[in-house]
Amino acid sequence: MRGWKINLWTTLALVLCTSMAAQAADADVASRITAAAAGDGAGYLLERDALVADGADVLPALTAVAENAAWREAAAAGAVIGWIEQAEAYASFQDQTPRATASGHLRYGPPHEPRGADLVPLLVEQLLWAEADAGRRTAAADLLQRKRDARATLPLAWTLREDPSDTVRQAAAQALERAEDPAATGVLIEALPVIESGAVREAVASALSWRKDAEAVPALVALLTGDEHDGCRATAAQGLGWIGDTRALATLQTALGSDPTAEVRQHAALALGRLGGDEAREALEGAIETDADAEVVRLATHALGRL
């Protein structure tokens, strides 16, 4: 009887020790992936390759991080899982990923995608940690635009706010424009106050316009009212017309009557034609009579004809 009890306690001790060792190993993996996610591109790649070399043994811990951690750590864990489980597909795709030209267009068109491979984690990895290669980051954003995967929303939002390249940031805005994730509208709006580049703000305004989400109306009204960049104001006016929310009516009337840039007044005229109503009609008639720009008059006449 005594020997049975000793064996039981020994077994329990072994199970406990094994469990503690497994927990320690999982914690070590979580710590390593957290450090990798926070590091620069070179540091990330070193830790990623070390974890990939550990193989299937670290998959449970990585999966837990991917499912429960903050988005950046989850993105890093997802990429490492992809490299472990889909190494051949990832390597072949990465080698042929097209680089973007200075204009932001892919030089060779979309690459061939390995059948059945989940490439979103790899593209997010390139977006976040290819620090020395703006072309690769732009290409990653362009390809994520095709994927329309919700896992890319927060990485794209971070890129839009933080990437040093305006070309990459514009590509991120375009990817969020096409995202099926409803949260994309909110992250575009939240990015506007911290974006200093007028060209990037214009890309965000365009993305909000194309999404045609009424949530964006206050942000577009603010751009049309006070942004110093002519393209931002023009794009905001266009988007307010596409969305068709009457909350924008007074701002569009003011823009048509007093904005110093003809392009802005042109888009305001078209937008008022889409919104309709007596106030829009009155503003368009006034523009036809008083605006010095022939194209504004032409578009206001066209818009008036639609009412």
C-alpha cells in the first residue's frame, strides 16, 4: 500500500513538473515573439528564423499568441506560423513579390499565388518589418488590397499613420478603402489628425469617399471646411456627394460659393446636384450667375438639370 502511494506521488510530481516545464516553454516563446514584434526589421527576422528553426514544437504557443495577444504580436506570431507550416509557398511567393515603382504601381503585375496558401500573414510581415524596402512594403499593401482580409486592418492602419514613405501610406489608404472590414472606416478617420502630408490626407479622403459610409461625413466636412490642401477639399466634396448625407448640405453650399480653388467648387456643384433640394438649387443657380470659372458654371448647370 505504501509503495502504491509513493508511486502515485511520484507520478503526480512528474506530471506537475512536465506541466510547469511546458508552461515555461510557452512563456519563453511568447516572450520571444513579443520581443520580435517590438524590434526593428533585422531583429524581427533573426528571432523569426530562430523560432521557425524550432519547428512544430512552438506551434501551440505561437497559436495562443496569434489568438490572444495584441495585434502586432499576433501578426508576428501568425507570420512565424505561416513560415513553419507553409515554408515552401512563402519562400517562392516572397521571391517573386513585385516591387512597386515610384508612382506606387506594381512593376510586373500581381505574382502567381501558390494554390491554397494563406499569404495574408506573410504580406503583413512585409508591410511591418521590411523597413529598408519601401517598394516591398508598397507591394504588400497593394496585394493586401486584393485580399480584403480583416487581419490586415490594424497593420494597414499603423502603416498609414507611421510609415516614413508617403507612397506606402497612400497604398495603405487604398487597401483600407477596399477592405470589407467595417472597422476600416473608423481607422481611416482616426488617422487623419496625425497625417501631415496633404497627399496622404487626400488618399484617406478618397478612401472614405469610396467606402460611402455615413460615419465618414463629419470627417469629410471637416476636411472641406478647413484643410489647406486643395486636393483634400476637392476629394472631400466629391465624397460628400457620393455619400449623399444632407448633413453636408450647408458646408457644400459654402464651398461652392466661396472656396478659392475652382476644382473644389466644381466638385461641390456636382455634390449638391446629388443631394438635391431647394437649398442646393439656390446655391447652384447662384454659382451659374456669379462664378468666374467656366467649368464651375458648366457643372453647376449640369447638376441643376438633375434636380
